[in-house]
Amino acid sequence: MNVTIAIDAMGGDHGPTVTVPAAVQYLRKNPDDTIVLVGIPADIEAQLRASKMSLGSNLKIHPASEVVGMDESPQIVLRGKKDSSMRVAINLVKSGDVSACISAGNTGALMATARYVLKMLPGIDRPAIASFLPTNTGGEVCMLDLGANVDCTAEHLLQFALMGSTLVTAVDHKPNPKVGLLNIGSEDIKGNEVVKQAAELLQQSDLNFCGNVEGDGIFKGEADVVVCDGFVGNVALKTIEGLAQMLGGFLREGFSQSFLTKLAALFALPVLKSFRKRVDHRRYNGATLLGLKGIVVKSHGSADTFAFLCAIERAAEEARGGMLNHIAEHIEKWHQAQQAAEAP
């Protein structure tokens, strides 16, 4: 299945210098797909010339006259920047001209604009930010929410679980993924009241609920989907990223201390390359805003070309896998089961 993806070419810390080369690399690997670069045409064309790529049937520019700053208020962006590259890209999703859109821009503005333009899927109260992380089993775990919702009810956590489970099924083709609830212990008595209530709802659902998962269980592969509120999820994510960067720094520092350590690094190069590949956070760039009537993927604002390419690939996988329809069907099925259970 061929897909068409809109890219907010102006978003992020680096703008077209990263987004355009990433789009070019994606099309060279996937020539049957189509990319629509949204933004200021002159800036995009300059980067296309630098990448030795010309416009064609599968690479187009859609003009937008405004750019959303990384520190701008979501309210100001919503009211005052209706022709921003971010909003125009989201509008293309709403109109059905593209299958998905990607932006490395301001997270708050992206969330607010996407929710305003696309609206929520029926049965979903709040959107959630979902991303994939590596596990020591060689697979991936989907974790959500990673920052969209600071305060959540038990029902919200159940909705996140339904969406995360469907995302894993659509993208990784796992028919019955294990769902875990992030908690401070594996016992049922652990956690606050919201988490305990969410566990009860998950046990009553048709999901493959495997119980509570502690922080270290995320990387052990104890669950395919790990659910938490946005405050806990964002703190965990930033801690994970910081730890990975620190370990990488320790290795570089240790192997560069002397001639002998540099020589040791040369012999250890294959192992170091393998280690770097497995823990490289750029490979997992691309967080999905679940719950919207459209596929929107958020890239890290500081993403380089390789990281942004990974975000494009993530959006394409979701579009190809029919993720949006699967979530809508799963939510509708759950609501019907709820109504049947409550009927006299």
C-alpha cells in the first residue's frame, strides 16, 4: 500500500536543513510513496537543490507563509497562525489529501492544533502521546502517555491501553499484545487509587492485561504496551534518554583517555557499534498523538536527519497498517460490550 505523508518542513530546531534531506532519503528508499513538504517554498527548494533532488509526482511542495516558534504559546498559535506550516500539514490530513503528517515543532502547539483541527475519535476523551522503546529481548515496547495528560482518571488509562494495544497490533502485527500498567510494585495493593481502579477496568476488558509493571520491567519486555499518566511517562522518558546519553558519554570518555584505551576501542569497535545501534534513541524517534481523527507524529525538536527519517518511517507504518481504523473499531467494540453489560 502506497502512502502520502505531509511534513512540516519548517518545524523543529533545524527546520528544512533536517526535514528536507530526511524526506529525500525516505523517498529514495520508498519511491512509490509520496511526500508533501509544507512550508516556505524558497527555503525548501534551497535544501532540495543541496540534496540534488527535484520536485515530481511523488515529491511536492505545499506553501505555508508562517512558522511556529518552539517557545510560542499554543493559544497564540491557534488564534494567530492559521497559515503556519504545522497547521497546513494537519489540514491536509483532515481533508484526506495525505495519510499522515509529521512535525518536529512545538509539542504544545502541535497537540492543541491537531486536537482543534482533527477532533477526537468517538469514545476517546483525551489524546495520548505514544512511542516505542527497545527491550533487552530484541523487541519493542509501546509506552503511553508520554506527556499529553498530567492528570488522568482510571477511564483515561483504560482508553490509552485500548489505543496502545491497537497501535501495536497495526504496526507490529501482534494480534493480542500484552498490556501492563506502570506502577511502583507488581502487587495488586500497590499504587494510588487511580492506578488501582485502572487495573480493575483493565482486568474486566478484553485486553491481554498482564498486571502491574515496575520501571525496570519496561526494558525486560514484560509487556508489549505499558500504560501510565503523562506526568509519570514524560519523567520516565526523559530519564531514559538522559541515562542513555550519559552511558554513551562515559564510554567515549573512557576509551579516549590514553593510547592504550584508544587501541582497546579499536579492537572493541564491532561491539561498540552494536551497542550504539541498540541504545540509539534516534532509531525510536517519532511519537504518535493517539486518539485523533488522523495520524499525527511528533518528532523530537532536536532530531537530526537520521532521527527524522525514523519518524517518517513510523508514520508510514501506521498509515499502511490502518492504525486509525483499527483504533476506531476497537473503541466501538468496547463501547458496545459495555452497553451490553449494563443493559438490564
